[in-house]
Amino acid sequence: MNETANGRGQWQSRMGFILASAGSAVGLGNLWRFPYITGENGGGLFVLIYLGCIALIGFPVMVAEIMVGRGTQRSNVEAYRTIAGQRTPWQGLGWLGVAVAFLILSFYSVVAGWALRYTLLAVTGQLSQRPAEEIGDLFGATYASVPLNLIWTGLFVALTVSVVWRGVQHGLERWSRLLMPALLVLLLILLGRAVTLDGFGEAFGFVFGIHADALSGAGVMEAMGHSFFTLSLGMGGVLTYGSYLKRDADIPALSGAIAGLDTLIALLACLVIFPVTFTYGLETTQGPGLLFASIPIAISQMPASTLLASVFFFLLVFAALTSSIALLEVTTAHFIDVNRWSRTKSALVSGLIVAALAIPCALTGATDLFGAGFAEMFGKNWFDTVADFVSNWTLPVGGMGIALFVAWKMPERLRQEQFTTGSRLAGFYASWLVVLRFVVPLAIIAVFLRAVGLF
């Protein structure tokens, strides 16, 4: 099916949907947050618990979110209205998804802009040729520069818009088919180098060994929370991508493939990041500082440092881009369905809104207004405030909402039809529904209470 006049279309293939949806889940967090929390919470035992949480929480919610999109063939707000009525309060979940997409892109685009700049420095050899202390200082200088932050953030937003405005088949699917395999290849190249490092054996044992003494109850909750957030659930991207699925698509099987690919990339990231951190004595809890300061310093000390640095930062850009196009598609599809705009106008307006919202985040390290001064008044700078608000408040609410809506509000006939149509896993419908109705809400409540410090 070709793109329609109003910008809607369908995925040409099952693989296109899997790669695009996995790309929406795979992001910068896979390359530093998952290795960090894995190391902090007991390595292999934490991974086993995380995989169990993917199966019991992430997978059921992903199936539910895709079902709403595929069943209505509409974006966030219109999907809830189609099922529950034009004046339904459930449409608030749709509006929340659109708002969350804008908020995430406002700070995500800044980090991705840093990755773009570092890619240019790496490819031209300017990164590996610097002394270690200059590489370390480079991130601080970038973080504190108004023009650098605005320019590179704007370039990344423009790059994202240029993909989304071309539509489902020629934009989202085509680029996902290119970026996701490229991301895997880049990870494997870096893994090949990581295997040769002195710290690889220690890193492998750390990630896959059973270290029960390092895992606490808080670590179990961490695994539960990350299994939910890593799949980009509760923000409308999965729902929107599901709305472009054909009617006979096997939703449970597709959900399993997406979750599996996202987990594979997270584990590969561990086997790339940890050997470097163990070999060079780096601290894994630095967040962006690990990606933009410590690891570049370590890479600069390796043979073929220019090539390795280029591969590493291309990897970051590709991971960021696959997530950002999914988020911008949420807002673009919203304007197409609700405002009846063309895809071009919808993508451009979405990009302009993101660029405007990104300005305070881009200036966090460069001005007291959004940085130190803001932190003195509210405890955190603007960038961290927005990021924490999204992660700790809006995503749990969105995930809980989609679970409750599908489990209790969606008509039984439509719900069962969406789960079983074309599915080899139709026999698991009753079990899935029990988990969605009772297990998932309790788990998300626990994650939410822990995130806000009440549990």
C-alpha cells in the first residue's frame, strides 16, 4: 500500500516493522544505562531477572499497545477516541503520549547533537590526536557552549525531520532497514576489538556470572523498571507504529521479536562497554560523561584509534536517530489524524516545536537561568528536571494507562480478535489477559513508588 494523500500508509514487510520498532526502543540508554545498572546490581543474576521482567511486564504491555494501534489504524488520541468514544477521558492517555514525545525529544536531541559533533571530530582525526586531558576537557567545553549546543541540536532535529516527512515506507521503514543493521554491524566491530582487551574476561564474567550478593531488592525493582522503559512503552511510539501494521500481522510474535532484538543489543553493549571500563579503570556511572569523555580517552590509547572512535560515535548517532524518528512520528501522526494536515506540514511543525523546546535543555550547561541558577531553586537543572519528570512520572502513568485500557475498557471481541488474528500464539490469549489485568498493574505501581522514593 502506498502512502495515502493524508500521509498514512503501511509497513511493506514484517521485518520493516520489527526493525523500526526495535529501533524506537534501542537508544543511547542501551549503550550506557543498561551496562551501568547491570554492573551495579549483580551482573548475570540481574540479567536473568531482567529477562523475566521483559516477559512478564514489557511483552504484555507491548502487545497491548500495538493492538490499540493496529485495531484502530489511528495515532494516539484518535485511537482512544475510536474505541471509547469522542469524549472519552481515556483520550488523555493519547494526549499524554504526544506531550511525552515532545518532552523526550527536547533533551534527547541535545545529547544526540553532542554525538553528531563528536562523530565529525572522530572522522577527521581531531579526537584521537588530542592529548587525554584535552579530550576530557572537550566535553565540558561543549556542554558550556551556547552556539555549539544550539547548532548541533538543530542539525539533529533537522536530520530527524528529513526522515519522518518522507513517510512510512520511504522514510521510517527505509531508514530503519539501513540504520538497525548498521548499528548491529558497528556493535560487532567494537565487540571484535573488545574481545582483544585485557579486561574482556573479567567483563564477561561480571555481566554473565551469578553474583547474588550484589543484588538487592532495589536491584530487582531496577530490573523491573528498566524492562518497561527500554521498550519505549507508554509514550505512544509503539501504538503509532502499530497503526501502520496490516490486519493479519501476528502481534504477539512481532512483540517477542522486538523485545528480543532490543535485549540482544543491550547485552552486546555490555560486552563492548565493560571491557573498556575494566581495562582502563573507568567509572561506569558517569552517564554522558562516560560516552563523551572517558571512553574517547580510552579509545585514543588504542591502535587504529581514529577508526574505532568513528565507529563508536556513528553507533551513538544511529542509536539516537532510530529512537528520535519514532518519537517524532508520534507527534507527526497526531497532526495528520487530528488536524488533517499533510505529512510534510506535520513533520515540519513537529520539528519546530521540538527545536523550541530543546533550547532550554541545550542551554542548561551554558547559562545560570537553566543550569546552576535553576538547580539552586529547584534542586536540579532544567535538563535533569525534564528527564526525571518523564522517566519517573509520565512513563509509568502512560504504561499503566495502556494496560488498564486494553485489559478492562477495550471490548472483548476487539481485544481477542487483535491478539489472535494471524497469530501462532493465539492459545496464550487467556494467560496474557490475566497477566495484563493483574500482574502488570501491580508491577508498574511498585516501579512508580520506587521511582518517587515511596517504596
